[in-house]
Amino acid sequence: MNDTLLKPPSNTHADFRMRVLLPYPLESAYDYALDEPLPRGTLVAAPLGSRICTGVVWGEADGTIAHERIKRAAALDGHPRLPESLCDFIDWTARYTLTPPGLVLAMALRVRDAFEPERPRLGYARGQITPPRLTPPRARVLALAEDGLARSAAALAEEANVTPSVVRGLIDAGALKEVALPEFAALACPDPDYAPARLNAEQEQAARQLTATSPTGFSVTLLDGVTGSGKTETYFEAVAEALRQNRQVLILLPEIALTVQFLDRFAARFGCRPAEWHSDLSTKERRRVYRAVLAGEARVVVGARSTLFLPFPSLGLVIVDEEHEQAYKQEEGVIYHARDMAVVRARIENAAVVLASATPSLETYVNAESGRYHWLKLPRRHGAAVMPEIRLVDLRNTRSEPGTWLSQPLREALAVTLGAGEQAMLFLNRRGYAPLTLCEACGHKLVCQQCSAWLVEHRYHRKLACHHCGFEMPAPLLCPQCKAEKTLVACGPGVERVAEEFATVFPEARTAIASSDTLHGPLETQAAIRAMAKRETQVLIGTQIVAKGHHFPQLTLVGVIDADLGGSDGDLRARERTFQLLHQVAGRAGRAEKPGLVLIQTRNPDDPVMQALASGQRDAFYAQEIEARKRVAAPPFGRLAAIILASHDGNAVRETGRALARAAPKAHGVKVWGPTPAFYQLLRGRTRERLLVQAERSVDIQAYLRAWLARVKIPNAVRLTVDIDPVSFF
Ligand code: ADP
Ligand code: ZN
């Protein structure tokens, strides 16, 4: 856009003023003087205090800095420019989340040295000249170089068994010429026609509609298909179409663990793997992908939520797989929801968005129902697979020994499955051995000193751990309170404890525990998934890291150990979340020819969530949930924002909370609740209080918050965080 170019200033100085955004938590962009007008997105070196920082030209000067105080910035020559649409997206995100724009920019630039010119690695190949003096060592080197390949000087010396000075002599004589070695092989380009799937009739129809909408500009489509219906196969057709249109594609997955199987599937369809983006990449890989995205060479990028801030110059399609996942909400730093921001980015880029899920978020569902989003449905599993049978096991009526968690019906079903040579999965969304350790003598509970949270026993590692701050201690022998011996008991189950019980009942079965404590990093997760896929593991006992997305054809039984864990009145999304999670878990069963069975253990079989799961009446559940939210004007029928105050100084937190509450502006359609102690009153040693703003949909909640926060001086010791559209309430 040319309107960001500055007209020559009227003063005699031949300099041009522009706003430059620096990647720091400053309130706004600052004016700088430049030698020439530069387009938005241009990288510049700009002084800030005594430092020189990399900043980005952001737009016209706003004239707030006096002439004599203005500093000079200079374009970083030879550096690529950030796409203007990314700058717009950064501004939008900053405004929406009430974050200083520089912090959002920092997130988008977070690749160390991404803009440093690539330092060419030099190699040497056979040159034109034959040296006058051809000693045997020299001859050996030249013979080696006859093949025309470039090698580093060190490699030549080593391979020809000569000293480095021999090689240097040949270089000086011109017998070897310098050539740049490419640092990386170029990224492979996915081929849209490599191996298209033979779609079934329903997939075909959905794919046709997706490809019809996608290349024509901004649109949002909910791809609503039951687990195993082939949503991936279907949206791959939209990916293929975007590739044919020469546009880039971004595929968001909620967790890195899911990318492993995904990359292989993608390669089978498109002939090569897509570029990846997540926190586990090395700095070098990050740099490479960042540059390839910016150069338009990375045609398809798969990654976690931060992929959204990559500098795509020609983004045409964004896929948000498992769009309902809470993992899309970033809870630290810049607090944003990647699914919502994906829609925003797509609108700015004039791109299409596909939100895929078997259990859409209520927000998306309502948008689809109202016609704001396109709604494509895949109501059946692909091929011979049918939806699994889901049965509730009423724990109130099944007798079991105290301290055991596998009910008789579940044990019987496991025996049948293992007898038939099939696989099973036991799901419990709790890491470790037991969530609580209690003294039987005095009732003392072992809690973290830094967090108001129970210490979780990890028996395998013989320790107690806080899942919030990472505090760990060896399991004590005496009760820390009453000093009694052998009175500490483990209460409730974690996956380790379920695995222990399982092993006593089925000592022969090959099991694996899958939780973030037992699988360290993507490689181990990958190995565990492969072992399950190859049937080396018969029974996988895991937390939600195994619940989602995976496809194990021989997995026919899923047991949900405690369906009531999600709670039903914890927060406004508890019911929705429980439904989604358990539905996803259930969806792992019977995905191929053999039918699946799901047993859900619960003490509340009459609960609407359990009933909806057992009867398969998903839409009835959504209808009920929508009514409940409407009644209380909860999202998406109203808006929410949370303010969280935290400090090591408890009094400062409470005082600030009260001051904020007193200063809350009166506004029509806005209610302010709190301050109240947060769910975890103490977290990592900080006292925490929360305030909640509830507003009607028509209210500009950001404007309200800005006006409000401008009225109160927040002490330095207190950290204030604004969470727009909060999804968790801890
Ligand atoms: P979803 O994402 O909807 O749960 P997937 O896309 O994972 O479903 O598909 C489930 C399984 O069915 C996968 O193994 C997939 O390869 C297979 N599948 C789906 N559609 C087709 C098709 N048209 N042709 C061949 N296999 C398919
Ligand atoms: Zn802690």
C-alpha cells in the first residue's frame, strides 16, 4: 500500500519521519527519522536508549516526538520485508488482546538471526587452471576434485590425505575455485496431484464445496464430521486446490504429538512432508522455515498455534484441525485464541478457513447454525467402519474393592478384547500415581508451598510433584504435620495407579503409559504411537495426550476410568469440554472393520453429558447447552474478559483488586465481578486475585477495559494480565 509512504516533509532537512515499531512492550510505535520513505514492514536498525534494535517501519509519523529529540533509523539493506498483512494482523491482535503491539511483533519475529544474511558456506571445486608444479599430494587433491563436486577445504585435505597447506596452495594457484555450498537443500514442493484419495460420495461433495469456496477469498467453513469420517482426506482437497492456485497453506494442529502421524499422511498424499513449525525445532530449522515462509517457498506449513504469526506473503487457506481444542488458547505472554485469530488472519489475507472437528466449540457451532459460517457435514465413518457402541458403567451399582478403579464390566470387556488379539485404551486425564496424599491419622493433605495445589504422587519416580510450579520432593516417610509413621495414603487414581491395577489383573498384557511425565518430547511420543500402531503395545493407558486424533485400526475397546473428572459446575465450559474430550476418546475405538466398544465409568449416569454421549445425541446436547448459555448471557451470547492480578506481595494484590473494583466505570450492559481469590490463590509463590467482566455482545469490551485500566495505577510489584474470552478459570 502506497499510502504509508511519506510525502517529503516541508522542513529543509531531507529526512522523512515514520513510525517504527520495536519488538518490546512499549505502548506504541515511535517516530524516527529516515533517509527515504520506506514501506510498512521494512526492517530498520533503530536506536532505543543506548541500544540499537531491529524495528519495523509501521506507518506515517504521528508527530508526537519533538523535532530535536527525534532519532535516526536506517533500513537494514538486503533484508526481506514483512508482509503488510502481517503488520495489520499484529495490530489487530494487539488491539483485541490489549497487548502492547511490540510484544505481538516480538512473537512474530521470535526467530533468532532470522534476518541475518545467510553466511555462505564455502566449498572448492576443480578450477580452470592446472598448476605448473604438480607434486604427488597436489595431484591427489586434483584427482579427487575431478568429479566436479564441491567440498570444504578440510574435507579435501582429509580425503586426499594431504596437509591443509597443499589445498590452500591449489586455491591460490587457481586450480581449485571457490563455490558456495547451499546451507540446506531446498524445501520440497508438495504436489497437489501426487496421490489423491478416492473420496466417498459424502467426502467428494464436501471437498467440492470446500474447493469451490476456498480460492475465491475470505470464507469460514465448519467441516463437521464424526471421528473417522475422513475430515483430513477431505480438507486435503482444499489444500491441493490452494497449491494449484499458487497460494500458501497453514495447517494448525492443537499439539505437537499429533503432527507425527499427520506428516506421514500428508507425505502419502502430496509426495513430500510439509514444513513444520513448533517449539521443538532447532534454531537453525526455525530460521530455515521462517525464511522459506517469507520467501513463499514453504507452500504448506504445519504447526502449533504460533505458526499463525509467520510471515506468509500469499496465504490462501488456513486449516484449524480439532478446532474445539483448548490447547489453541495461549495462556501466557500474549494471551490469544489461535482459532479465533486464524479467522482474523484469514480475513486480512483474503483467505479461506476450514475449522475441522467432530465436536465443534459452541462458538463455532452457533456461527455455523446462524449461517455465518458454511457448514459441511460428514455424518458417517469412512468405509466399513461404524460408530462405536457407548455404554455407561454406573459406578454406584458396581461393587469394587476400595482403591481399585477397573469395574467388573470393564475387566470383562478387556478380557474379551485381549482374547481376540485386539487392542484397548484406558483413559484417565490425570498424570502420576495419585492426585492427593493424605495423612490417615491427622487428615493433613500434602500441598505445594508455592501453589495452593495438591502434590501429586509419582510412584515410578518416588516423588511428589506440583504440576503447576514444578516443585518436587521425595515422598516423605512421616506425616509432616503429626509426625506419625506409615499414615500417609494415596487418594484417588492417576494413570500410573491404573496401570498398576491393570497389571495385577492382566499380568501378561503388554502395556504402555502415555502421559507427559512418561513421554519426554515428540520423539518418545512418536515411538509410543508407533508401538501402538504396530501392535507392540496391546493396552495404552494414558491421559489426553493419547485421546485425540490418532488412528489405530486394531483398537476396539476404550475404557474411560473416571468420566466425572471434568466436573459439571466448575466453569461455564466444563460440560462442553467433558463432552468433547470423552467423545474424542470414544472416537478412537473401532475405526477400521472391527466394531468398537466404549465403556464410560461414571457416578452420574443421568447427567446430560453422559446421556448425550451414550445416546449419540450430539446435537441435542448442543441445543441444551446453547439454551443454558443464552439464559445467562454467557459466550457466545455475551462477552467475557478476566483480569488476573498476581504478586509475591499478597496485600498489594488484594489492595489493587479493591482499587480496580472501585474504579470500574458504570456502563450499560456491563457487569464486573470480584475481586475474588483465583482458583489457585497461590501459584508459583504469587498470590492471585481475579476480576471478571461480563458484557452484552454489543459492548466494545476492549474499549471498556482500556478506559477502566487507565483509571488505576497498578503498583510495580503487581502483575496485571488481561484475558479476553477466557477459556480457563484458574
Ligand atoms: P477424521 O479426521 O474425520 O477422524 P480421518 O481423516 O483420520 O478421519 O480418517 C479416518 C481413517 O479413514 C484414516 O485412516 C483415513 O486414511 C481413512 N480414510 C478416510 N477417507 C478415506 C478415503 N476416501 N479413502 C481411503 N481411506 C480413507
Ligand atoms: Zn507448586
